[in-house]
Amino acid sequence: MKIKIKKEFKPLYTSKKRYIYLHGGRAGAKSFSVADFIVRLSFEVGQKILYTRYTLTAADKSVIPEFIEKLGILGVEDLFYVTKDKIINKVTDVEIIFSGIKTSSGNQTARLKSIPNITTWVYEEFEEHPDSESFEDVDFSIRKKGIQNRIILLSNALHKKSWQYKRFFEEETDITKIYVNYLTNKDNLSDSFLDKAEATRLNNPKKYDKIFLGLHYEDFEGALWKWELIDDNRIKEAPKTMDRIVVSVDPAVTSNENSDETGIVVCARLGNHGYVLSDATGKYSPNQWASTSISEYKQFKADRIIGEVNNGGDMIEATIRNQDKFVSYKSVRATRGKAIRAEPIVSLYEAGRIHHVGYFPKLEQELTSWKQGDDSPNRLDAIVWGFTELFGEKEQFTENLKMDMVNI
């Protein structure tokens, strides 16, 4: 086997704790090292491994190819059989089962906990899991006798008021923690990535700490959004009907490994309350973000897709129309600064009128760590545009707020 195990990851092999939590910043080789460990673990007779992400579609086109790459590096690809959602070790008959937690019909932890004899559960991007109760549904089902049971969790920075942080960094004792960041994996990273990290360190130290070092964080001083504004009004299920639903798109200007993400957030309104239904933000090519936006539009039965003219709005419409000419689309134009546009949306949060349906860790991280003067991240821009479309410009929904107070 050709992969040398870095000293930081050796606890994966030696720990006897039930929980192994890998955390830190981008490009720290967490996923690569865990995949390597899982391939090796599959040679232990009696193992049965569940490998999940909160959102995982088409495993055969995403995470499974990553595993096949590891098999090739290790020189053992002939010893495994690959299906659409499994990799099976031919020597031991050990299965590695790939599954998403969130589906279009809801959370599927009930199905996952019914899979018999799971011994090891790997959960990538664990910061996205919405609540402790549904996590425990699967956690408590990992209980095969006579073999070591493991729950391996991987995440980036956590807000210190998140349930994951409270559970695994304040309360849990049966746990091994592994912290890494890009500096521990520096030899494997491109010069362009290292240059971007260094530029961020010099120009925005707090963003550097959170993104590149993966340090757990609290609300940034001066941030418009506070954790309590989001968490106090969070709900588990959305109303069954809405007055309006929009898919808000804030596209990245470029499309390469160092590009920003394209913000894609689904916002809804019912009466005087707004709802965040989905965050499909990611690094996409133009065709990919158009396809994702259309998919969200159809899944949530949205009224329209909106995109900012100032940030490629004409290009957004052309790209979307190229894939589906019948989609309802509207361009929006920024006539005010970003902070001025954001403040009215914050006022809706302060009035208890915006509800996140479940948890959106990456979106919420962006909201609680942005302050005036910083470059606004893509999720934040998308959510501001979405709710501005639904509630109107500042003057309009300031009057609505006044009317609400009169009617109380």
C-alpha cells in the first residue's frame, strides 16, 4: 500500500473511543485520510460501513469515484466490486454503503437506522446535520457486539452555539479529536491555493481563521446577524403552502478551483413571515449552477428564479434559458450598497419574521461572520436578494412592519 499515513491521522487506527471527530479548515486532507482508512478497514472481517453526507445525490458520480481513486493508489482495485451505491471487498465481503441523509422527500435517518449490523458510520460535512435527535436515531443503531464500533465525524468550523459544538466539544467524553488544516497538507497543495490562503490571512484574518484554519467561532463583533436571531425562530417543518417562493442566484464571476461559490438559496413568504427552505450553494460551472437552480425551482414549485444584473444577470438568464426556456426568470438590480440592502432583511429577523426551516450551517456561518465593509459572501447576497424580492424594498416593508405593530 503506497499511501503514507500522516501522524495527525494515526489516531484513526489506534483510538478505541466510539467517536472520532476530525475538524479543521479547508484542504487539510480529512476526507482523503478517512477514505484511505475505510478502504483499509474493509479488510477486517465483520465490518459493515455506512458512509454518508447530509446531501448526497448520485454517489456513483461523486463520492464513489473518489474511493475508486484511493483503491488505485493503494493498488487494490481488483479486490473490490463497485455498484451504484456500494463498494464491496471481494476478500472479506465487507460492504461500504454510500447514502445521503436528506432526500427530496425529507430526512431518511429512519431508513438508515434499519440497516442491520453497521459497525462504522462515517459522516462527512457533519456541520450540515440539522439536529441531535435524528443524528441519534442512527448513532444508537451502531451497536454490533464483538467488534469495535466507530462513529467518524468530519466537519469544518462550527459555531460555538451549534448543537454539534455543544455535544462533541463540550459534553462528549468518549471521543478522539483530530485537528488539521491546510498547513498540515501543504506539500500536496497548489501554489495558487496557498497564495489565496496567504492573501486571506493578510486581508481578512477572521475569515482566514474560520475558513483556512477551521477554528470554531462565535458571532463576529459588528456582525449584523446574530446567532439568536436565527436560532430562536428556527422551525423544523415549513408550512404546507406558501404565498410565493423564489430561487435566488448569485453566480460566481469565474469558474475554476479558486472561484467563489455560486449562491443558490430558496426563500419563501407566507403572510408577513419569510422562510429559508434550501441552500444549494456550491462551486459550479455555469451549466451546473443553471441546472441546480432549475432543479430547486421545480422541486419547491417556485414562482421564479431571480439573478442580479450587476453580477452577470443577463448571463444568468441566457444560461438558464438555454436549459429550460419555460422557467420564470427576473433580473434584479442593485441601486444601493450591500449593507443598506442587508439591513432591512436583518430587521425582519429581529422582528422574528424570518424562519430557517432546519439548519443551514454554511449559510448561517456566513451571516453571523459578515459585517459592513467586508466582501459579502454568495449565500448572504442570495438570501438578501430573495427576501427583498418577497418583501419589497426598504420603504415598503418598513411600512408593513409599522402596520403589524398597530395591529398587535
